[in-house]
Amino acid sequence: MTLAYIISGFVVGVLVGLTGVGGGALMTPLLTLWFGVPPTVAVGTDLAFAAVTKSAGTLVHRFSNTIHWRSVKHLSAGALPAAVLTTVVLDHFGTLDERVGQIIRYAIAGSLLLTVIALLFQARMQRWLQAHPEKRLHGTKLDTVTVLAGAWLGTLVTLSSIGAGAVGAMVLILLQPQLAPAQIAGTDIAYAVPLTAIAALGHWWLGSIDGALLAILLIGSVPGIVIGSLAARSVPHSLSRTVLASALLGVAMLLLFPNQI
């Protein structure tokens, strides 16, 4: 079983390196569907994994000056309290409750569907908003909507561990379409660090993080990410994202209709 976890971590790492999509969209469904890990443990362990990996990414983008700190501040202002509140709600109802597990399962599936939409339509949305500057938000209205979007993302990520990657990038494109792709990526990673850290701490408090599993997954994923990043130069970006979107759509259907597929 240990070898299977390492191989899974490696495969997910390669796909993350190829596409840039956060590992939660891949690892959490894999742990839940294939290995039978309880949804809350899969979510908590993946959040801890994301907090470690995204911290390194933030340092790189910080030195490259590709982080829009104003957006990070407002997204975090909504996301962090929402993560804490969601953790308290999970604790109140009990993470081992069957109904809570089912809600988290649906949250994972919904997050996967949002990730698919983001993968397929990000570029189109950004081009449309850049061509229609009158549709953009500005000033206080932009700041308020950014905080509210952060609260939504904080709830989504704490429930499913998915959303801080492609979904967060989609939100940034809608709110800040003038940002360059590298700034979208850097800002998305930067706000996700405190969010995944707070959410992971909440799941640790709830007892839903498997430390041994986390370590094993990191053994496989770190070299996988390196290899995937190197291979990304020779693989068409549109092809890799389309393939990944198709796979995630299939996984979402399995989560929503386990007995029909």
C-alpha cells in the first residue's frame, strides 16, 4: 500500500507540473475513490500537503515580483474567517458523521466541476473582460466583492481542499483581468498559503490529518512535480488542460453518481 501511495503522489505531481492545477483537484478524489480514505481525512491531509507546497511557490513568485498583494489582502480577509467558521461548524456536527461525509463528498464533486469550467474557459473569460473594460469592477465595490469571493473560496477549500488553484485563478481573472498570467498564478498561490494553512490547522484540531500518509505522498509528489514541470515545455498547454478537464469531469460524475457509473 505504501508503494501505491508513493506512485499516486508521483502521478499527481507530474500532472500538477504539466498543468499548474492544484493537487487537491487530483489527490483528494484519488484518496477517496481509490484508496477508500474517509472524505474528511482525505481533505485534511491534502490541505496540509498544499500548505507545504504552495509556500515554496510563493517564495518564487515573491522574488519574481508577480504577486498582486492588494488582491491577496482582500481575498485573505474573507477566506481566513470563513475557514475558521467552517471548521467550527464541522466540529459541531462531527467529522465522522455519515451525513457530514456525504456533504463533503458533494463539495468535492462540485469543486471538481468548477475546476473543469475554470480550466476550459479561463482564457476566454480573460480575453472578453479585457475587450470590455466597462464591465470591470473598481474601487470599494471591487474590494468588497473580492472579500466576499474570498469567503466563498475559504468555505469551499475547507470543505473539499479543492478551489485554491484553478477556481481561485478564475475568480482573480474575473476581478483583475488586467493582470498578466504570471501575476494571476502568483497571487493565486500567495493567498492560498494562509488559507490552506489555517484550514489544515483546523482539520488537525478535528483529528482529520494522517501525518504518515502526508509524508508518503510528499515522497512521490516532489520528484513528480519537477519532472512534470520540465515536460510541460514540450506538451501543448491546451492539450494537457483538456485531458485533465475530461478526467476531472469523470471523477466528479463518479462522486455524484457512484452507483450509476
